[in-house]
Amino acid sequence: MAQFFDLETPQDHLKKLEREYAQLQADPGDVDTALSFFVTAAHLPEWIKNPAYKKSLQQQELIVQICDELANRGKHGKTKRKKPAVLHTEYDGYVERGFVEPGYFEVTLQVTLSPEAAQALGMESQVTDVPTLATLVFEFWKAHPAFI
């Protein structure tokens, strides 16, 4: 596999995810960082050597499916899943975007999950903010044997 600068191992990509996670926690309204985080997380299975395990992970792990859906929505404007876990993404702020200078009001990026996805993740509500969802994603990958 061709390497990209210092991103040579699965652990290097996990460290990249960790840097993006820290940036997202520091600036929860940054849509660029949110997209980068979910794209990175969605591509981590590509570093798993066992093809059968990689495929099962992509098909059966809800957190991996959510990352894939968010990455595809960010890149292509839609998901390819027939029954998506992510129903909607939106900004939550005091005023409409572009009405005042960036940074004047705190903006929250929100994700609405399907009732089944929210329940499976143990959430009380279908609506969650991106930093909360990112924490679940980062904890999942940080504990994954392929990246330890």
C-alpha cells in the first residue's frame, strides 16, 4: 500500500483521528473538522488485514456504519444505505448561518439518528451533537485490537 507522508500504519491513522477528535472538541461547530474526523473514522477498517473480519465490521458495527454514512453525506450529499442510521444533520444555533460573524455565537452540529440506532447506542434521544458522537467513535476505535 502506498504511504502518505507519516501516515504509514494503522496506529498513525488512529493518531490522526485523535488529533481531529481534539480539534473537534475544541471547536464543536467546525464542519470541516467534523467531516475530516468522520472520513478518517470511516476509512479505518481499510487497515484491517483480515478481509472477512473487515467486511463483517463494516456491515455489523453500528458505529462504523454511522461514520460511513456521515462521510458519504459530507462527500457526496447522500448515503448509499437503504435503511440509514443517520436520518438528518443540521446546525443548531441562535441565528441563521451567515447572519453574524463566525464565532460570535456558538454553533452546534447535530445528528439525528434513527430510533433503532439511538437505542442501540444507549442514547435517550435520537438527536445528538457531533462531539458526543465523535467521543463514541473515538472510544470505539481506540479500544479496537487492530489499532492497539
